[in-house]
Amino acid sequence: MDVQRDAEPQLVATVALYPTADGGRREPMMPGFLFPVTLGDTTPLQVWDALPLLRDDPFAPGETRRIGFVFLAGEEAATELRHAGKFYLWDGRFIGEAIVEA
């Protein structure tokens, strides 16, 4: 199975990648890019590894898109993030934010 093309998302969110000038990535996110997501500045810090289902489409800094996610921690991560309603993408710094769809 090709996860990028065939996986069912565990969660769907509207994701806004920050523009490069505002601290976002310099290059687009490519399909297969795995990164941590977090609820932000929480104690204790909660982090989950996420795979955005980009299919075949790179995701550029400054772009906003509706994206499905699969998590290495599975449904546990999806449930926590769904409950929070919003989470942040991390790649050495915050590079974007996501609003979870109901």
C-alpha cells in the first residue's frame, strides 16, 4: 500500500503553512514528509509524529490547504488533537498551524 495515496486519514484539518518571511520553511513540504505536531506551549509538552497525506502535491510555504493526516501513535493522537481543535506543525520551529475539522 502506498500510504500517501491509499491511507484513510485519521484526522482532517485546514493547514496554513507560515510564509518563509514569517519563519516558515524555505522549501515546500514534499509527499512523505514526516514531522512532529504539538498543541503549542503546553506543560507537559505533547508531541505526535504526523504524516500529512499530500498525495502527489508539494505544499508550499504561505499556502493553506485541507489535508488528511495519519499519526504514528494512531487514533490516540488523532483523538487528542481533535479534542484540542488546533495544533501546530514543527520543523525546528513552528512552521504552520492546523484547525481540525469536526
